[in-house]
Amino acid sequence: MTTILRRLMQAGLLCGAMLASALPASALDATEKEELGAFIREYLIENPEVLVEAQQALEARQQAAQQAQAGEAITAHAEAIFNAPADIAVGNPEGDVTIVEFFDYNCGYCKRAHADMQAVVAADEDVRFVLKEFPILGPDSLEAHRVSMAFRKLAPERYAEFQDALITSDHADGDVARALALELGAEAAALDAAMQDPEIEGEIRQAYQLADVLGISGTPSYVVGDEAVFGAMGADVLMEKIANMRRCDSATC
């Protein structure tokens, strides 16, 4: 084995990416490159846990960066996230902890996570749960959300009932949402007129903009206090973060 490989081994440069960054290819001749490649391959085959550890370290770094971005966005856009005039909260409107959920009516994970929201609200009478409409799954979702947002303007007192029925339906589109809205008492002409309200398009754009600065690219995603929670993590995780907010004024203590 050449001197250069012994030095690399002594320095602990056992990952191919680290070796490549530590030593320019031009510093090695063809034989040394071949020996280096064989050494790296042999080491990783014998110690595959190194690759797992490297992947875990990368994911942890990415998650930390994502949370840092989200934390800055929450501070900068708190009012739009937690108190947008059009959004409706279920649970306690005066609750001491607010959870904001970005959801799409056709998101399978959102449909399953709907039970998490219900469990949290049932278990804790001091939680305010804000439903942020975030249509990202194509034209059917967009039309369903337009109807939903129009119904929300017309009958805010029945919105939770509407949202519950539509999120648990097999598939949501404009026709399904409109039929449900009419079933719950909306008048057809008023509903159609409300759907043309330019405020709805503005609210959808705002949801997209907030998701962008928060680093949200999928549903469901949540904001709890100072932290974004990406994905359907379950009621237990949400309740743990609620408890943390009360204990240390942060979602993670």
C-alpha cells in the first residue's frame, strides 16, 4: 500500500466523499487512484454502518436547516399563520396553544390525520386548532377548496361540519363539495357568487406563500408555536408539543 493511503487511513478519511474533498484527484496517479478506490470499497463493504451513520447525519443537518428556516418564517409571518381573518379554528377559540394545519381535501395522509385533530381537540379543551386550506393536489382539489372557502364565508358556524364531511369523503372535487354545501344549507346562487369572490384567490395565494417560506411542500403539515411539523406524525406527537409549549414556551423543550 502506498504512503498516501496509509496517511489517509491514519487520518480516518474512510468515506469516499470525504476522501475526494480532502485530496484533489490531480494529486494521485492512476495506480494510487485505483488503490484508493479499492480501499474505500473494501472498507465500506466491511463497515456498511458508516453509510447509515453518514445518511443519518445528513438528514439531521437537513432537518435542522429546515426547522431554522421555519422558525424564522413563523416569527416573520406569525399573524398570517395563526390569525388570518378567513381561517376558522375548531376547539377552543381562546385556547392557550394554537396548532395550524395545512391540509388538502384529497390528501390521503390528511384524511387519516383528521382523526388526530379530533383526538387532540377532544383530549384538550384549551387547544385552538386552525384549519389552513392548502390545495396542492391538482384541479379537483383546487375546485373543492374554492367551494369550501366560499361555504366558509357563507356559513362559518357550519364549516367544521362541512370540513369533516369532505375530508372523510372518498374523493373531493367541485361537484362533491358543492353538493355537500347545498345539503348543509347553502343557497346555490349565493354559493356560486361567493366562489367568484377575488378574496378566495388571494387567500389561496397567501397559503402558498406561507408554505413556501415555511418550507412546507406536502400535507398535512403543522405549525405548533415556534416549530413546523412536517407530515402526519400522530396525535401523541402533537399533544407532546402542546405540553412543551406550556412547559417551556417552545414546541421542543
